[in-house]
Amino acid sequence: MAKESMKAREIKRQKLVNKYAAKRAELKAAGDYIALQKLPKNSSPVRLHNRCKITGRPKGYMRIFGISRINFREMALKGLIPGIRKASW
């Protein structure tokens, strides 16, 4: 389980990215890199990191489902994810 502060930091970064997305695109199109550098660092989408929606785990993230591999396996075995079941042959 990730610390609540780490989860909150990611949410804060996502809000900043959304807030400055249009302005960043406009400045990039104009080629004004000096003004682009004056924007907050956390407004850059590169600084975002995918985290599990349930536990906040940063590694082993499955982009399609938005959760970590560990939670994915537990939920799949319990039948909580439609269309997914353990392979058997």
C-alpha cells in the first residue's frame, strides 16, 4: 500500500497537467520555450507516473485495467473482472 501522500502528489500533478495542457500546447506551437520553462514543473505530463487505483502501487501497473498485477490476479481469481479467467490447458 502506497503512502497517502504519494497518492495525493500524483493527483495534484494530474490536476496541474490538465490545467496547463492547452497553454503548454499553445506555447509549444509558437516555439516559445522560455515561457514554457516558466510554467510549473509538475504541469509537464512526463512527470506523471501510473499507479494502481486500489493500492497506489507504482510498479506492475496494467494500463488496460488501471490496477497492479497483484490486484489484477486476485480480482481475476475471484471472478470480479468480466471476461477474464485463469488459463488452464
